[in-house]
Amino acid sequence: MKERDARYTLYFENLALQMKLKELDGTSYPVDDAYGDPVVLSIALDRCREQLSITQTNLKKMTDEYADTVPRREYDTLEAKYCNLSKALDKLEEEYKTLRQNNKRLLVLKSSIEEELFETKERCSELERAGTPRPQWELCADFIGGGRDRWWQLARGLSSRDTLRVLLKELGPAAESDHLEHFDGLGMDPVIPPYLRYEGKVRNLRLSRREISVIINDIWLGKMDSPDMSMQDYVTKYFEDRYQQPSVRAEWAYNLCAGAEQMLDEPQVKVFWGVLHGHLSERIYWGLRGDWLALRDALYRHSKDKETISIEDFEKISKATFPLKSEVDIKNLVDVVRKQLKLKININEVNLDKLFQTNEEGFDRVEFARELFRQRQIAQDKYIREVVSELGGKHAANKTVTVENVKRAFAIVDPAIDHIRMERYIRWAFSDPSTELSIIPPIALRTLTTRLAAGDIERVGPRYRGTHRRTYK
């Protein structure tokens, strides 16, 4: 098309020049004297050559200027095609973005389900280890006064635990042992804990489970004012401050211990009993209490009316308060909250006053606090397993480990841990609160694992992979 236009242009220019030449020659117009003058013809010829040169220059200039242009029709066609392709690309980008978001959400959901599956398997394993066949309670009917009819009236619809209590209550009066009415004093030997040093008979007060819980909670509340005193010494002081007569002190101390031994299935009582006998760290209780108070204060702080908060905000604040908890842990907390407050599916408001309401038995008797304690224990067990794995694993249980080995293991597993917390963990693990760390003798890995499991060993930050690790010397 460009070549054709150029030919047309040259053709018409050539035609115009021929017409001018004829005019100069006098063939088109009447012959005048001026047209026959050679000088005039020479000037006209030069003028024509100049015009031809200018025309050729303009033609070349226009050819160069419009070399990159296309016809309007072709341009409109290409522009319409470009618009269609742009719209299709935008649509594909939106679809890609949506698919990518769905993929991320599914990956998070998959990870959450895998964690929940792992936790469920662990629970199943625990149930398999701890579960026992259901007893044949119908055999007890032959030993109960009133026969089978009365036994079925007493035991119908009760759980195994309540059925056992009914059975013990029925068999109690028939027993001939004095121990059901009295305890034998353990004597005054220095080996015996101070609060149990007594000679003679001690009356059995038959304290209820609630009374035991109230006493334990009262001991913990009073212990807050005596943080440096051991639990044995404080319990001795607790009973001495309240009861002046040794026989009365012995009654309450012996009955507390007897009742606590029968309630070791309660996490609250189990922790108290372990701390009282030096088997568990007192920090376990204070750590749980700290988590409880931290979450309570954070929820009240973000509550608009200082009374209620939505389930969504509860999840966000719980995650912000406990950043190391997984999505499964947060979901379990929400489930426990719904169960404790008996919330229906369509209700998404949590009443904080009811959630954190406690009585004389203590905050740790609440289901929500028990779930916090359970999650703390699971997280601690996982943390300790990782530390032990860095030290050689359970297959090297008889291997001896030094303080430096434990320092290195903690630094690898928990890079965010600080020196103070690490030293506290190490002193607890090696049962040495005062000796300089560099001269503490090594111990067996099995002993170290047992000590760590009995302490309050909490992870500070996540375990980063492929990053520079902090070293402790």
C-alpha cells in the first residue's frame, strides 16, 4: 500500500511537471515571445529542478515520518483485539488470585487437621494405655443388703466412678477396721513431714471433695505471700496459724492428705500433692495462674462493654496472648468455652464474667482452666522431647549429659530463650539451686528427662530452621 501511494504521488508530480514543461514550450497556450526566449526557458528549467528537488525531499521526509504508521482500519482492529485480550487477562488474574487464596486456606486447614489428627491419636493412645474393661457391677448385688433390687436402685444410671462411691459407702459400715473412723499418727520422727508429726489416734473427719478443694485453694492463695517458703513448711505454718491445739491440727492435716490421695485424678489436687512432696515444681501452678490472668485481662481490655466479647475476637486475642498455640489449640479453647457456658451454635457472644467466675474451690477447677493446663502440659512434653532428642533421644537414656550439653540443646530447640530462664531450667533439671553451673556434675539423661517433666519448662519462641542459632557459653 505504501508503494502504491508513492507511485501515485510520483505519477501526479510527473504529470504536473509535464504540464509545466508544455506551458514553457508554448504547446498548451498561445505562443508568446517570452516563451521562446532561451533565458526564460533556462530560468524556468532551473526553477522546475528546484521544485522537483524540494518535492523529492518532502516525499522522503514524509516516507520516513510515516514508516511506522499503519492504516486506521488495521489500527482499530488491533486495538479491539488488545482490549479483548486485556479483559481476558484481568479475568484470569482474578481467577488465579482466588485459586491461590483457596489454596492457602486449604493448606492451613490441612495443617490444622493434621495437628488435630496427631493430637487425637495421642489421646487415643493415652486412653488405650489408661483404659480398663468396665467392671461387672452386677456381681456387687450379692454383697449389698437388699439384694439385686436395691443395688439396681442405687446404681442405675450412674457412672463407674459414682457407682464405686456408692459401693464403698454401702460397704463402709460393715467394715470392722478402726481406720475408717481414725487414722494412726505417724509419730514424731524428723523424717516425717512437720505437719504430720503426731502420736495417737486422729479422728477421720470424712472431708468431702469440695472441702478438700477449698482447703487446697486457700493454701495456694496464702502461699502467694510466702514465695520463698517451701510448701511443706508453709502447710505446717498454715495449720499452726489456724488451730492452736495439736490434735485439731493433726485432724485437719491428716484428713487433707487422706482426701488428696483419693483425689489424685483431679489435676488441681495432683499438682498440689506433687509440690507438697517435692516431686513437682511450684512454678507449674503459678505458670497456669499467670496464663489465666493474662488471658482474662486481655479479653476484658478488648471488650467494648467490659462484659462480653465475640467468638472471633476471643480467638484473635487468645492467639495474640499465646502466639505459640496452634489453630487446633485455639479451636479447643473455643469448644471448651462453648461447653462451659452452654452456648448454642447461633450464639457468638462470650460472657466474660461467667467464663472467669470462680468460687472457693479455686480458678483451676473451671473447665476452661483445665483445658489451659492440659495444653500447657502437652506443649511442655513436646518441648522436652525435642530437647531430649538433641541430647541423644530416649535410646541414649543411660548416657550422661553435662550442663554444656543441655545449654546447647536448649539453644537449638528454643533460640529465643534467655540466659536467666535457661539457668533456671538447668538448675531445676540438675537439682542444684546454688552451685556454680560450670562445676555441676553430669547426670544420666533418664534422670534429666524425669526432672524436666516435673518442672515448669515452657518454650519461649518458635524453633527456627535454617537460621543462625544463638550459642550460650
